[in-house]
Amino acid sequence: MKRTAITAAVLGLILSAGAAPISAQAIVSSPVRFGIMGGATVPLSDLSDFNKTGWNAGALVTIGVPLVPVSFRIDGQWQQMQAKSGVPFPADLRIIDGTANVVYTFGAALPTKFYLIGGLGVYNERFKDPDTDISASGTKFGLNAGVGFKFQLTGFATFIEARYHNVIHGTDVGGGDASGGDVRSLQFIPITVGITF
């Protein structure tokens, strides 16, 4: 009985010692973190008929109290998608967006975390004819929501996420300028990997 109690106490101390660095690191880490990200951008709906899967790159700032599941994130991304060949009105698409998001993290004290992210954004779109350099552009509002996984390491974290973006009344391919013509929502999913520090 006494030996069992001693064994349990030793195991408890070992587990506590292993968990202490993670908890201590979380407590002393800064509430403001910066990051960079990049990956592939997948066009959806009508946009996928005209544009290929492209790429994205961006930067972010996260504001949150350690061990609290709710935090806030402001980020900006450059999305680039080339026109498909053989389609009417081919146009390369460039979107520069800035979004403000709420992030809810499950298991905030764990080294591997699953999170939900969503918010509002401003999207500057530019369609450009690859042959003539004629372009049309406009700035619209939109929504985004997605999921991600974060892997906490010593002094920094890596993450992978996918977010659905819906640009409300964005300019569709062949729609002319952003104020008229064939005006639709633009929908795409950036799949990104990144690092925060």
C-alpha cells in the first residue's frame, strides 16, 4: 500500500514536470504574436470555370491572452490565380485582402491545437487580360470562415488552415468594371501553412 502511494506520487511528479514547461511557456508568452503564411488558393463555383488554382502569401498579427480560447487575428493576403486557356474573356485574377477575425481554440494549453476562425474583410480585386494587359478592378467587402491546426514549439508555432472566402458582389470574369456588368460573388479557399513568433 505504501509502495503504491510512493509510486503514484513519483508518477505524478514526472507528469507535472513534463507539463510545467508548456504551461509556464504559455503563461509568459506575449499576448501579441506576428506571423507569415503562404500556400495554394482554390477557386470555387463560377470562378473555378475561368481560373486555375493559384497561390497566396500573407502576414498576420494575433492578439490573445495565453490559455484563453478566444483570440483575435488581423491578416492580409495576396491571392493570385491565372486564367484557364480556351475560356471566353480570359483574365488573371489578383486579390489583396485584409481581414479581421475571431479565433476559437480548443485545448488552448495543449501543444497541438484545433481552432475555428471567421470574420469580415475588405478585398481589392483586379482582373487582367493576359494578352492585352487591359484590366478592371474594384474593392468589395466579404466574409471568411475556416478551420486550422496549430503546433506549439519552443518560442514559435506553426499552423495549417483552410478558409472559405466569399467576396460579396465581386467582379466576375468578363464583368467589366466593379460597378457594373456581370457582378457576382467570388468564392475561393486559400489553404495555407504558416509560422507565428
